[in-house]
Amino acid sequence: MNNVNIPLQSINWTKMPKVEYQGETGIVTWKTTEFNGLRLRIVEYSAGYKAGHWCQKGHIVHCIEGEVINELEGKEFSLLQQGMTDIVSDDLSLNQ
């Protein structure tokens, strides 16, 4: 992975537009900001949301409120509750 140098800054998430996507079930909304090689998002899932795809990119997911079940393709599940974080590297969320 390339090093990403990000100068000190503040992100005002309240001013970022929400983009809505349909899942296999439910919807998800994203507020996104990007840097060279790094994408940061605030994500809100509707009740019963299930993604319609498997993502190969690594993630660091922190649960701010409520709970979410993260599933690795055909492998594992983890229940994230408020204050918990999941970390998975690129390509490790796929059934290999």
C-alpha cells in the first residue's frame, strides 16, 4: 500500500450530501470524502439491509450507534455493537 499523507484538517460531515443506494434488501446512505488512496465514509444502514455484492477492498468499520452484522463471503460473521470496530485487509473478505 502506498503511504497517504493527509494534512491536518477537519471534516464537517453535517455538510456532506448523503447518497442512497439500494441493497439486495434495504437501503444504505453514504457520506464520503476521499484522499489519494483512502476513502472515508459515514454509512447508515436501514433495518434489514443486505448488500447485493461482496467487496474485495479492505475495511475498518466502527459502529457509532446500534449494531450491524458483517459477513465475510461464505466464511464468518461478526456482530458489531456500539463502540466496536472490525478490521479486514484487502481480499481477505472473499472465500479463498
